[in-house]
Amino acid sequence: MLLCAAAWAITPQAQVQGGIFTLTNATSGIFDASSGTRSVTVTGLEVGFDGGVLTNITVAIDYLKADGEAADPPPPPPLPGSPFFNEIHFRLDRAANPSTELIAAGHYGVGDAGDFFSGIQTFATGGAIIPAGGSPVAGTFAPTGPGSLAAYNGASALGVWTLFVEDTVGFDALRFRSVTFTFTTESAAVPEPSSCAILGAGVVGLLGFCRRRRQLAA
């Protein structure tokens, strides 16, 4: 045990993958020239939390944006007016870290009459770039910024994670369904097993050498 402790102090440390866990807030809502928040809280008791040091985070948002004020689902197509996708605004807020604009207000275009979006958009580091002025589609995308999900890597997952939801102008509501956060963590550093074994063998050999020297001297 003492030998391995010594190995810890002077040998290279290896990061061990902790695990993956998800938390979902499925409190639905209709936002129209209004905003609100949906949060989850990481307690450290989640299976997969382990050391709790973040190596990756993704945010999956299930929502609908269409012409009109009807509840989800909207009236069947064809819808008479434009959905005004440019009113969509999602932001990840974290008290201990900078905020990340997942979809900045005004990033999308207005959309053509009859268009609507209904599905899940997942935001992840390395995802596809969302073209400015386009229309939302389902898939995995990089945040529009400012901010980056990679900025949370190395931080503790503990605490409250909040999605800010906004529809910036009235008359064409954003129907929010749910948000799911997926956290990937690593555990604390541990010594490489081979390094510990090699150092341990070396220390044992050194102790034996010193013992023989004492015996010869006597």
C-alpha cells in the first residue's frame, strides 16, 4: 500500500472515464413574445456521475415552431402564414460558467408560408454549423454562439443547468416540449498500474540491497 502511494506521487496519472448520465425537464410550455427557463440539477448521486468532472455535454431540445397560436400540435397544413423562425432563442445558462447561445435570436430566417418545424435539435461540440438565415431541421448542431459547450469541459457537473427559452415576437408561438442534458464525466486521476508495479519492484530491490549492505558491514 505504501509503495503504491509513493508511485502515485511520482508516476504519470491516467484519467479514467467516469460515465454518462442524462437529466430531462419535460415541463412543456407555449412562448409568444415571452420567455422562461427549464432547469435540471445534478446532485452527484446520478449513476455515471463518478468523479463528476465534465468532458462533454450535449443539450437536446424538443420543440415546435409554426404559424399561429394554437397549442401543440398546430392545425394541419397548409398553414397560411410564415412561422417566423427568427423569433427562436435558446441559451444555456450556468451560474459558475459563461452562458452559451445555442440559437441566438434572429439567427434563423423568417421561413416561407406553410413552413413549420417539429422535432429535436441536439447541440454538441463538433456538430454541424447552422447557416444564418435558414430554417431549423432536426439533427445535431454546434451552438450558434457566442459561447461554446466545450467551455464547460473540466468543470464540475454539480449544480443547476438552465435552458433559457424565448420567442421574441408575438402572434406565432414557440411550443416547447422538453430539454435533455447528457453529461459525460471522468473520474479523478489514478496512477498507471504498470508504473505502480515497476516502481514497487524497484523500491523492494533497493530495500534488499540496503539490507545486504548492513549485513556485510556488521
